Amino acid sequence: MKTVTGFFMAWGNFCAIPCPCKKWDEKARTHMLVMFPIIGLMMGLLWSALFWAVLFLELPVPVSAALLTAYPFVVSGFIHLDGFMDCNDAILSRRPLEERQRILKDSRVGAFAVITVVLLFMMIFSGMWAIVEEGALWISWCLMGIPVFSRAMSADSVMGRRPLSTSQYEPSFHPQKNRGFRICNGAIWLLATLLLVIAGAFAASRVGEAGAAVFMKSALVMIGAQFAASLLSGIYARKQLGGMSGDIAGFMLVWSELAAVLALAVI
């Protein structure tokens, strides 16, 4: 039952879509993290559907790109974007560690947060513009998988890395106990990724072998870009801020999804 409770906890906390069953059990916090990629799959399905809709409706490319850019932030209730902005404010302040940690918890928005979020939206919007102009339907399968992988990596870091003393996850951090949960989280991501890749390759093959080859190449490059961005941003943020936290998880997630979008745009 804790797994079910964890799923609804993840839905209620990390997704702006109204949750049909509001539950909370402090003992199921780790189960909530395991279910994080499942929430990503749910969001990815809707992102994919939005991509199909803008192509079907033949909306102007700038409008389509704007909708696809805004969607992942709106559907998550901007919670991960908040972490991205908080981390940038703290890290780019270049203050001593104690001061950076204080800035991280400060609810006020600083100049570094504003500057970096403007650059973030510029890069995602330009990437989405290129993706919409390409108009390949197999891209919808990639969009479906992006939120799954970004959330799997963030959840794994929260469960496996020493948190900040001020982090909400600090009381539930148990490296040995969390090992099984991390394996489960990875298995969920791997299964979802395999299913999406197989289904996407089959769909792309309907337009010929070239379509399937392009899809597989793009999917592999996208996954590699996400992995690298999530791993490197997590290492950098933890080093700069002295541990893991929910804000850093959001920082990693945003960098991971940005890398995926830019990788698809370039490919």
C-alpha cells in the first residue's frame, strides 16, 4: 500500500494536474521518489499529445514552440523551475559556503535567478522551434521519454546522495536501506525507456528504414545528453552547496530536459 500512497504523494507534490486521491504518509516518502518517473511518464504522454495537436492544427511555428516550451513547467507547477532558480542564485553569488546555503533557502528572487531563467527559456524555445519545423512525428516518442529519465536521475540522486542538513529529505536518508529503492527506480526507468524506444522505432519504421534509423540515433543521443547534463549538473551543484536537496533535484531535472530538447533540435 505504501507504493500506491507514494504514487499519489508524487502526483500531488510534483504535478499540477489535480490529484484524484490526496494522501500523505511520512514513512512513504522514499516510495514517493520511486514513483517520480511514473509521474514523468504521465506528463510525457501529455507532452507528446500536445506535439501531435500543434502539428494537426497547423498552428504557426512560434506559437507551437511557445506552447511546447511552457508545457513542462506549467504541468509541474513550476516546482522544479523554482529549484533551478534558487540554485543559480546561490551558486552564482560566489559567496562562502554558509552564505550560499542561506541564499538557497531564501524565498526572494535574485538577479542571477532572473538572468538564468530568461536564458533557459530562450534556449528551450529555440530548440522547440527547430523541432516543430522538422515536424517528424517520431519526435513525439522522444518527448514522451524526456520527463521519465530526468525524474529518474533526480530521484536517484536524492535517495543516494548525502542531503543538506536543511533538506526535507535528510530525516529519511538511509544509504543502505535506500539501495533497493534506487534499484526499483532504475528498473522503472529502464522498462519505460525500452518500451518507448521499441514503440517509437516501430512507428518510425512505418515510413521506412531510414525513419527508424533516424529515430534510434536521435533517441540515443538524447538519452546520452540527458544523462551527461543531469550527472554533471548534480555533481557541480552538490559541490557548490555542500549536499543534496530538493532544489538541486529540480536544478538537475531542468538541465537534463534542456539538454534533451537541444539534442533533438540539433539532430
